[in-house]
Amino acid sequence: MLRSGFSLMLLMAAPIGSTAATDHPLRVTTDSAAYCRELGVRVGAHPGAGADGVRNLAEEGKALCATGHVRTGIAKLRRALRAAQAGGE
């Protein structure tokens, strides 16, 4: 019983409606085919997506996602997006 009372006290001590939580909302992602598609769209819509390196990474990422290698595909698509944001390096 002591343990549950202690947990309740911790919950009561936590700030509710903290401004810190609204300043930087968390972005939750999953390793899913839907997230692969979302990243592919985001990369394709970016102005730096036309660079060869970005395009190659994005194509590899999409192909990996399509063949069931979702985590690896997401990693490639994230790299492509970062490269596009950096100016297509």
C-alpha cells in the first residue's frame, strides 16, 4: 500500500499544464509503412529533393520500405530529408 501511495504523491506533484510541454511538443513516430510514405512525400516536396544524392537516398529508402525493410528505409529517407534541408549535399 505504501508503494501505491507514493506513486500517487508523485503524480500529484507533477506539474499539470506546464508551459514547457507546449513549447516543444513531442513528435511521436513509428516504424511503419505509413511513416515511410509520409517521409517519402516530405522528401519529394522539399526544394532540395532534386539533387542526385538526395534523390538516390530517397529512392533507396522507398525501395527498402516497399520490400519490407521499414526501419532501414526510414533511416535512408531521414538521411535524404536532412540532406535536402542542408541544400542537397
